Amino acid sequence: MKHISCKSRYSITIYTLHLCLFTIGFMLGCERLQDSSKIIHAPAPETFKVGMLLPGSISDQGWNALAHDGLKAIETELGAEISYVESLTPSDWEADFRAYAMQDYHLIFGHGYEYQDAAIAVAQDYPEIVFITSAGASGAIRENVSPIVFRLEQATYLLGMIAGMMTQTDKIGIIGGQELPSGSSTFMAFEGGVKSVNPDAVVQRAYVGDWENIAKAKKLALIQIQDGVDFIFHNANEAGIGVFEAVVLAQDSGKTVYSFGANRDQSAVSPQAVLANAVITPRAYVQLATAVQNKTFESKLYVFTMTTDGAIALTYNPALKDQVPKKVQQKVEEARLQILAGTLEVPQIDFTKGDED
């Protein structure tokens, strides 16, 4: 029998031990890799997707642009994937809602009263998706459909006060796009603001007939200016740019005339013409989207006012603010505080009431 020394036996034992440890470590490593693979291949969190139907171009610097501002704020603050489409004709509305729904969007806005019926029709086929329509009525409420209302009237009332106190002719104009309840309500509030400080003032009103015809809005504004109007409030979306052009033309001819911006701060659109603005801020859109993302959204009528996280605001054009007398600014601020306190009720149309189907 071959003799094996103690040293040799010791070396063999150490080698065997190393081999066993390596084998065990290899097996454990494989098991750990298998466990890790389960984590690596786990599905990523679902991206929150928000779509929007717009009745016009975001280049209007007003109604459509403000909604786009809200959509961008949702993207920035909530990390959402966003998309919008200009949905211009009734034949497009249901198809555009359905296109977003088929792509598994979680929230779809219809930015206008006109989208209400289409949203209701499509929503019943997609109960897991939330549909929200602007300037809607309470009769549109469904399990996954909610109307929202921006009480811009609170700010337009204050614009009316400015016009009523500053007019030199007691003639004030309004230019609208089409005659809709929500727009008519802002005009009622504006006129109420005028009359609250100047009962003798006469307020004229004209409609373009659509929301894009800049040339026609300009023509209507020039007719009013020729008749002696020296302040014009528009709520005409893209067509409102024509009002600003008319005001600048009148100013260049030596007349003292001003206009007001609507829905969005339009001071930069026409720094020479826009004295102040009635503004809807993006905060409302972020609030609604946050609730949908967190699955805490409740289907109901949402009304956004000056007291709702500053959703509605009055802003002055920094370039022209010094043209507004301090006493006028002070009186307007007093009225604003009364609105916030609930002691001043602004005249408006309650277009939120609608028949339940």
C-alpha cells in the first residue's frame, strides 16, 4: 500500500474543501440569478396617459392655448404622456374620443361645451376611462363623465369695472365668437361690472359667427370704434386677435382705445392694445388629473373660481398698468376681495343646470 504523508492528506483535504465551497457558491449564485431575473423582467409601472380634444388651434393664444398650458402642466408635474387633437366638426368628436380610448388613455378632456354629448356616448363603452368636458352642465354627469366650469365671470366683472371707470365716451364694446351660454355669461358679468360703476354707459355686443375669423373680428371692432367705443372685451378665441389689431390701428390714428384679454394672459399677444386680462390658470387641470392618477377622482360637477387654488385671476399688462389710475386699481381690488369673501355676487348665467337623461 502506498504511503500518503500527513502533509499530502492535509493538502487534499483543503483542495476538497475549496472544491465543495466553489460548487455550493456556484449553485447559490445560479439560484440568485434566477431570482434576480424575476425582478429584472417585472413589468414597468404603467404610464399615465392624458388626451385632449380642442375646438381650435393653440395658436389662438386664448381658450385653446390655456387648455394646452394645462395639458403641459400635467406632463411636467405628473410625468404623464400627453396628446391633443384639433377636433373641429361634430363628425370628428366621437371618433376622436374613441381613438384615445382605444389607445388606453386614462383621462380624456373635451375642451368645450360642444363635446358633452359625444363624451357621454363614448364613455359608456369605456367605464375605466375618465371623460371631462369644459363648460358642461350637471345633466352630463355619468359614472365616468364629469363637466367642469370655469367661473371666468368673476374676472370679467372686474374688467368691466375698469372699462366703466376709465371710458371717456360711455361706449363700451363686446366681441364674441359664437353665442354660447358660457360666453354669454362672461359678457353678462362684464356688463354688470361696467354698470356697477357707470350706470350711464352703453355696452354694444357683436358676434363673429365662428372662432377663427380674425378679419371679421377686426372689422366688427373697427365699426364699434368708429361709433365711439373706447374699450372692447372679446371672448372669441383666435378671432380675438382681430380685435387687438383694430385697437392698435385706432391708437395709431390718435384715438385712446384699449381692449382686454380673455381666458389666458394675452398681454404679450398685443402689448399695445391689451390693458388687462381675465385668466384661467393651469392649476385646475393638474388638480383633476392628479385625482384621476391617484384613483380618487369623483364624478360630479367641478366649479373653479378665484377661491379654488387661484384657478381664475385678473392680470394687468405690465407695459400698460400705469395707464390704469391708482383709484381704479384700488376699487377693483376691493371688489376682488369681496368676491373672495363671498360678499359680492357676480351676475352670471347658470348654464350648469341640465336635464338628466
